[in-house]
Amino acid sequence: MKLTELIHIKYPIIQGAMAHIARPSLVSAVSNAGGLGILASAGLTGEELRDAIQETKHLTNQPFGVNLMLQMPNIKELVDVIVDERVAVVTTGAGNPAPIIPILKEAGIKVLPVIASVRHAKKMATLGADGLIVEGQESGGHIGTASTLTLIPQVVDAVDLPVIAAGGIADGRGVAAMFALGAVGVQLGTVFLASEECPIPLEYKQAVVEATDQDTVVMGRLYNRAVRVLQNDFSSTCLETEKQGVSPEEWQKVTSGSLLRAVQGESQTGAMMAGEISGLVHDIRPVKEIMEHIITTYIKALSQLNKEI
């Protein structure tokens, strides 16, 4: 099934639910531009999530979703709010969604787990997921070990579910590539960091715009907590700490709250999560222009492929 038909959107483009970043201003802008905006619920109380959902509804009459980090202690409260507010789509991560999938599907909510391996894809298929967001290690933030290019076709071959590709996609050329591998849609995060509607400091946005292909690093692999960030003083300190082989507990102390610091404006002492495609982001633009650029370059890429073949 086409992603546009599954979740009733114009374009097969989902905005990644970046923690502390995917708030109503960004989410509504993506949905209004024809994609699917996703609210991040990590760190929110039930009432805070309800307020965010209602604010988003005020800003758009188009479908949008909510992401659930399943390790959150108040997950039941958040699920109750999502069901009560009749949210269209839920994406999940950081845990097993088995207990909540039946509840969400009973309420008519589409469930799209974010996964990073074929094994997890097969598991989610048995649990009744409506589709899968398959994320390669090119992504910003917490990542697995397989690349998008190799992971997408393996998952497509392994499960009979719609696959949404994530990681390393910045424009229509990337979208065309993912469709060629069997995906029916894409999830984008980093490109939306450099949008006017994204609620992060200008320093963070500018760091994405100024980044080259060599300006992201992966921290935490030693502790099975790999996260891709833009290089800064904080990432250098973390990598040096990791080389010293500190305990997982000490590593947690060093990195705890680091994304929030970056979102609050601490550009050198926080973790500015961003993907490898930062080097393809060259300016700060409205979400609508970003979406139009993706569609235009997708059409151009298809035309070029037809000429080559």
C-alpha cells in the first residue's frame, strides 16, 4: 500500500520525532505542507502532551502523529491521551510496543515502529504493526549499526509491510533512491532542523547549515548507546572519555541531558544531534520551501534516471 493512502497525506514524507524539538510549530508546518508531522512526547506529562496535541490541531487540520519512547515511565498515561485525542499515527522507539499496539489499533490509530535491523522488523510484523520506519546509521541521534542503503532492501525482502526509509535522505534524489530499494515513503529529520519553524536556537540551525560531510561523529558505541552528533567541544570531550573506557554509569553522567542543553542554546556543551546529510543542507528555509524542493528534485531525479536507462 502507498504511504499516502495508508495515512492520508499528500506526499510520502514523515518528519522525524526529534526529542525536545518536534513541537507543534514544526509538526503543523510539515503536515500543512503535505507531509506527516510527528510530535515528540519524550519528557512530557500526559497533560503536556494533550496541550501539544491540541495546539497542533489548532495549527493544522491535516493528519499528524505522536512518537512514543517506550521506556518512558508514564507510557500508559501518554497512550491514554493519544487515544482520547484521536491522533492519526503513532511511531514508537526505545522498547517493545507489544503491550500498546492492540490498544492503539483498537482506536483506529496506525502504528509505525522505528527499527534498525531485519530481526526487529520481523518481530514488529508479528505484533501487527501497520508499517515500519527503517532507520540506517546515517541518521542523527540514536542509531543502529546498518546503513540505510543496505538495510532497506533486506527489510523489504523480509516482511510484507510498507517500509519507510530513514537516514541519509536530504532531497528528492534520496527519496528516489529509497523508492528504488522498495520503500514506500521516507522519514526526514536533519533537513527540518534548518527550517524557520523548528524551535531550536539559531546557533544549532547554523551549525547544520555550515556542516560538511565530515562534521558528524558517533559517540557511545562502546556502551551500545551510539548517537550521531555534530562535532563540537562536547563531542570531543565525550569521545576522549570513551577512549578512556569509563564505566557505562560514568558515561551516562557525562551525556545525560546533553540534547536538551543544545536545544536550550548551549552550542558547545550540548549534543547537537544531526545526520550525515547535514552537508547537503545549505540554508534556513520555511518548511513549505523544503518540501517543495524535495518534490522538485525527486521529479528531476526520475527524469534523469529515465534518460540514463
